[in-house]
Amino acid sequence: MKVNYGYIKVLILLVLVGFLYAFSNARNKSRVINKPRVEFTSSDNLFLTHDNVSKLLIQNPKGLNNKNKEIIDLNELESALNSNPMVKNAEVFMSVNGELSAKIEQKQPIARVHTNASYYIDDEGSYMPLSANYSARVPLVTGTVYKSKLDKVYQIAKAIDGDQFLKQHVIEIRQDQNQDISLRLRQFDFVVNIGSLDKLDKKVNNFKAFYKKAIKDKTINTYSSVNLRFDNQVICTKK
């Protein structure tokens, strides 16, 4: 009987390839997770560091270090990161070679509350804690402020953040017990009384017109307060 060595070689090759694939697959599944790779998006100022995020992943309730990659729950890790009050959005994924990666978008603060408690208000009106790694240059918020009622403060902070003139000049937002708003400026010591935030755009435009004229007339340092409470006029009090 003639032996077909060609078929035998093919059969041996198929068995060998199957063995190597099964071995590689088993080894890949049993690969343990080491320190994850962390990437921050859209920010040069890090309120969280790469090590902070790594610790958040490693110290999640089920742990991470030296875990088999097959038992890592990526959704659970994402939830752990997204629950951090400094994180706006987090994505966690794993490469084919078993490297765990996290892509982090931080919250962006637009004001810093400085009363009995200190914290940021982010660009969506939510609470954001202070960071030991970086302090944002944003207006201070003083007066009567409650963490559960940030809507008025957020509204004026958002308007300031979105207006280049206000962003350049305003350093303090003060809210009184009636939720009326006043502002302090970087270069001048008069108070800008806005009152309620009704017709805020018109009040801001009135202030810009006053500012331009007062600068031109060189009278801007003669005032102690500028009242914008009435949307059709600007009432100034001299020192």
C-alpha cells in the first residue's frame, strides 16, 4: 500500500496550527492586567492625573491588578470612572494584546464657590470638587450660595464664560439672600449691580456701552457702583 506523505504532512500541519492557536488563545485569555494606559482629551490642565485614574481603576470594588483579562468588566470600570465628580465622560477599552486603556474627558469649571465650602461649578451647572493638582482661573462666587441651588450662579457664570469682555474683567460673582447678583472687576473697584438675571443680555450690553464711554471720558475710576437693575438705563454712584 502506497502511503501519501503529502496528506500526512498537511494533517500534521493542521494539528500543529490548531494546537498553537488554542495555546495562544488560552494564554491570551489568562493574561493579567497591569497598569492601564490613560489618555486625557481636550485639556492641557489636568485636575486628575494619570496616576489618579489608574488608582480609580485598580481600586474599584473588584480590584484590577493581576486580574485575568477575561473577567474584567469594562462597563463596570467605565461606571467607576464616570462616577468621579471630576470626570465628564470616560471610555474604557482593551486592545487585542490585553492592554487596558482609558480615555478621559474632564469637567470644565467656569466658577469657584468660595463660601463655607469651596468647590467648582462646571460648564453644565454641576458640582465639581477642587483639585490638588491644578487650580482654574475662574471667577469666585461669594455670598449666599447653596450647592442644591446653583441655577442663578450658573446662569451668570455661563454668560461670563461665553463673553470675552466679561471673562477678561469679572473676578467675582456675589449672590445675596434674594438671589440678586453683583459683580466685581479685575481692574476697577466699583461694584456692578445686576439684580435679577431677567434681560441679562441687554444689561450686559448697557454695561459695555457705559464702560466704553467711561474709559473714553476717563471717569471710570470715579464711581463706587454701577447699577444695571433697570434694563433701559445705567445708574452710577460716585465715590
